Amino acid sequence: MTCLLAAVAAALSMLMTAGMAGTFFGFSVGVMPGLNAASASSAIDAMNALNVKIQNPVFLAAFVLAPVAAAGAGGLLLATPRSGAAWPFFAAAAVYVVGVILITAAVNVPMNDALAAAAAHGDPAGAAARIWSDYSGRWTTWNSWRAVAGAVSLLLMGYGVYRWGRGS
């Protein structure tokens, strides 16, 4: 039963992490360049709308529960003869927490809040262009780091599954 629960936790953690990494990747390579091609005021309005709508139960559950499931898989694997497969899941959870959750909380969310506050004042076109220019590049850079951290976390989980399958 422990192996079954570990398999479920591992699969869920991998699915949620892949979803998050893909979301961040998609924003960096598609959404942000698309918004950069629009007028600054339109980009600001669109980004503010995206930032509101992305805060939904499905996104938030996957965002928060991915490292919990990874750590849970690691914990369950410790109770099996294949306990050597546990450490990659613990490492994956740590990478995710630092590279995805902490960056989100420390950088991307405060930038989103500042963008929403700046856009609420109805700045003229020149001010909107400066606001978007200051926001877009920095936000995209940090978002790309979140995508990288999610991918590294996913690779660590894959390594854990590999070790598990090899009996270590």
C-alpha cells in the first residue's frame, strides 16, 4: 500500500510541476512577447486581467500542492526498501519551493501588485510605456527562472522514479 501511495504522490507531483513549469515557460516565450507587441496601456490592462484570473482554485492548488506531493512521495519512499529514491523527491520539493514559490512571493507578485496600482491611476500613454518597459523585462526574467526551477524540479522527480525503478 505504501508503494501505491508513493506512486500516486509521485505522479501527482510530476503532473502538477510539469503544469506549472509549462505555464511559466508559456508566459515567458509567448504571452509576454505578445503583450510587448501591443500598446503599453493594452499590455498593462491585459496583464492585470491575467493576474486576476490566474488566481483560481485549479492553478493555486497545483502551484501549492506540487512540492507537498513531492515531499510526500519522498516520505513514503523512505518507508520502502527503495528508500534511495526518496532524496530526489525531497530535492525536487526544495528546488520548487525556493525557485518557484519564493520567487513568486518575493518578486513576481509584488511586481504584479505594483503594476495594478500604477495602472489604476490612468497614466497617459508615455507613463504607461515607461511602466510597462520597467515591468515586462524584469518580470519575464524572473518568470523564466521559475520555469527553469520547475523544470529542474521535474527532472529530479524523474530521477527519483528512475532510481525507484532500479530498486535503489
